[in-house]
Amino acid sequence: MRSGEVLEQPVDSALRHALGWLVLGNAVGVYLSCLLLFPALQAGPLAYGRWVPVHLNVQLYGWTSLPLVAWLFSIYQVDGGKARPWAAAAVWAWTAALVLGVLHWLGGVTSGKIFLDWKGGALWGFVAAQALLWGVLAAAWKERSRDWNTTRRFGTLAGLAGLALVPVSLVFAASPAVYPPVDRTTGGPTGSSLLGSTLVVVGLMLMLPRVAGMCHGDVKSRGIWMFFAISWLVFGVTEWLGGTHFQALQIGAMLFLLPWVWLLPREWSRYDWPDGSGVWRVAVFAWWGLLVLSGLLMYLPGVLDRMKFTQGLVAHSHLAMAGFTSSFGALLAVVLTGRRIGGARSVVAWHAAALAMVVTLALMGWREGAEQSWMLDRPPWREWGLAARVVFGIVMWWASAIWWWERSK
């Protein structure tokens, strides 16, 4: 580092990298949309199938994951300790692993499992990046924990133990020999698997205001934690029993998500929040409610069977990632740094384009599921839908580029 140069805070560095990956992921998404309209744009072996894992994985492991890394830096107080220079190295190692992954996926090297495309050198590079991050957090814990109360000391120690399992879990889950948690009779998800994966998100949403230390007065939450535990118990039982979306047991497991549409906003209302976070809190719960309700409807017999292999699934993915997850990541950025994400124009443009994208893709998916003639012909309704998808994607790319540029100043 040059004399007089200020070392960037690890939290800021992780968030800047996250936004950079968001810009790249959106650009690839626009390109994929263009390929659906004009297949001749494909460049040699770099066809549509090579770019899909790039788009999906940089959004998940870049834009979605790095704000969580920034959150870990904040929880373990890495910014002010001796581990701080290594934290910046961990962020760059994470980005380098993603770059290596992109090169592998474009080269056709993949496990073949959606969102778990890590294979070969890319897999072990990402495991190494995760190991470096864990080492930084462990070093910070060793330095800082003596000043923390007992609850925080042992809570963060338990967190380190849990995080140590993440690289092992990734290697296991990415293996093509491991069958994903789907209903083998229909090819669709089980209600219990959807419940379990969503409860992980619920846990993060319960933790955010508590870990960020924004409590105002006595917050009594015994009931909500009891329901959280019961929900996990339901997941365990229904996952063990198995079943399909034609059975009341699996549909009933999904219904345990419905109370969280009301419980989580009520819980968050008991806390104080920093300036600039209000718009993102509203967005989080607007998208959250739509995500849960639409997920329940899509899981019903007849609906799932018509939508699961169409643009309807793409619509639900955009609802989850572009809508809810992106809002949660932006909220994290505001809470951790006290700095706003975007101005009114870019924020409104993002959410409007994302909603329009979801609605357009859902309507296309419903039409696609009704008949298969669109696979042979190019009906006008589908061409117009794909064109709209390109436009909405460009708007979202523009908004994300504005956010990244503002953070990079």
C-alpha cells in the first residue's frame, strides 16, 4: 500500500464486488434474452447452454453471497482488527474463484447441476476461497471475542463451526452422484424441500435486526422462535415421509410458510432501522409476500404440472432473485454501511422492470404449458414476450450499473 493510502474497509470491498457481479450477471442475462430472440447471435461453441450457468452462478455466488460475506465481516468485527488486510484478500480470492468458475462454465466444464455447476479446478478454487474466508473470521474471533459477552462469544464460535461445514457441503452437493431433493415421480420439488430451503431464509431475516443491534426496548419473541422450531420439525417429518405435490402432507408442509408473510414484518417493526433503509424494507416484504403466495399457488396439483418446465419457472426464479434476494442484499448494504443504494429513479426502475419481467414470463409460461406448438413455430405472443424480456433486462442492468458506479466512487 502506498504511503498515505487508506485501506478500503472489508465490508465496503465485499459490497462493491457484489455489485460488480450483479452488473455482469445482468449483462449476461440480457445477452441470453437476445439469444432467445436471435439464435444466430451465438458465437461458436459459446452457445446459450454455456452462458446459462454463468448468469445463474454469478448472481448467486457473487451478488447474493458477497453481501452475506460483508455481514460476516461486520459480525466478527474484522474491519478494526489485525485480520483486516487478509479480509480484502479473501474478497479478491472469492472473486478470483468466480472468474475461474466462469472460465470453466464457458469451456463446458460443469457438474450439470443447476446452481451447483462447480467441478474440477473451479470447485477446489472456490473451496480454497471459502477456507481463506473462514481463516479470516477465525482470526478475528480469536482477537475480538475476549471483549464480547458470553452469548456473543459462544454464538459466534458456533457460527464458525457451522461455516466450517460449508465447503464440505458444497463438494458433496456438487457431485453428480448426489440426487437433488426433488420428487422423482414428477420431476418437481417436494413441499418439504421447499419449506426447508425457505426456512433458511427466514432464519436470516430473523437474525438481521438482532445481529445489527437495532433493538428498541424489550423485544419479546419467544412465540416466533417456537413457531420457527415447529416449522423445522414439520420439515424433518415430511422430508422423512416423502410424497408428491398431489398429497395433502406435502401441500401442508408448504402451508407452514404462509404465517411468515405476517410474522416477519411484525417482528421487524419492533426495531429501529437506519435512514435510507425504508424503501428496501418495503421492497423486501412486498417481494417476500408475493414469493410465498405465488410459490404456494404454483405447487398445487395441475398448476405445477403446467408451469414447472416453462418460462413460469424462470418467472419464479426472477421473483426470488431479482425481487426478494436483491432487495435483501441492498438492505444489508444500507444497514452495514449507512449509505443508500441508488436514487429514486434507479430503485423504481429496478423494481418496476423486475415485476414486469416476472409477470411477462409467468404469462408466457402459462401459455407454453397449455400446448407445445411454440417449440416448432415462433408465435407472435412468444416473440413479443421475449422482446419485452430484453427491454426489462436492459433497464435492470442500467439500474445495477448506477448502483455499482455510486459505490465505486
